[in-house]
Amino acid sequence: MSGFEHYEKEVADLDHEIRRYAAICGVNLDSRAEVEACMADHRAESARESLRGLLVLRLKLETEMLELGMRPPSLGQIGGE
């Protein structure tokens, strides 16, 4: 277990940062192709690299939640406030 005790808050905080970096990088979170392109870009500049790291962390958190029988919101649900 990752040590996260309050999954809903952790996901909300993480999603807030993902939305912020996606806006900076011009990545449309509703577009799977854009998100996948961001994830595949290992030579990205600083902001895009941060977004990629946040997305990786989000996937790990989702995996942990699913293993515990919880249902995390999908990435498509975080595109707006």
C-alpha cells in the first residue's frame, strides 16, 4: 500500500495538478491520443515532463485503488473543474 489514507482527496489533489500542467502544455485530457503522446515523450521539456510524471503517479494510484476494490474516477473525468 502506498500510504495514501484518503484516496478521494489524493486523487482530487493529483487531478488538480494534472489539469494545471495539461493547460500549460496544451494537452487535451479528453483526447486519449494527446495523453498517450505525452506519456511517450521521454525527451519532453520541464512542464511536459512534470505532466508525464503526474500521469504515471495517477495510474499507480488508480491501480492501487482498484486492487483495494475502489473505483477511481477515469482520466476523462478530470478534464474540467
